[in-house]
Amino acid sequence: MDERIKLSRMGDRLDDLSYPLTRDDAATKLADVTILMADGEANLGELVSEVGSDSFTSSGDLYEELQNVMPVEAIGEPGQSEGDA
């Protein structure tokens, strides 16, 4: 059964895993989880498979790695700028 969670709950979902954990095992365990973002959605297992580390000692390690592969849709409207107008 597919699980759909908001991006803000991703850390809680990562806390549910047992660590240490390899990237491949994490991707497999999260393959049925869809992250609902500000403008779209993404499969959490696929995102995990794109991170640079091969293993994680904690949910915090995995969460930090995921921040580097999150699509632009995760943070707001595409092309949105926080700088000068």
C-alpha cells in the first residue's frame, strides 16, 4: 500500500527506520512513500537512491543527504526568488 506524507513529516518517517542503514536498503524500505511538496510530489525511495552516501548512521544523516537531492518543487513555486525584485 502506498503511503503519502507531507514534506514536513519526512523526518518523522525517516525516524521510523532502523539505523545504521545502507542507501539501497533505505530506498527499498521507502519505495512506497510519496512526498507531497509545495508544488508536486516525489517518490521518497527514488530520492534516497540519488543521494551521495552509501550508508547512514542516523535519520539525521539521511535527512541531510535528502536536502541535496530535493527538487525545486519542494520549496515553493518554480522560479520563485527570495532576492531583490
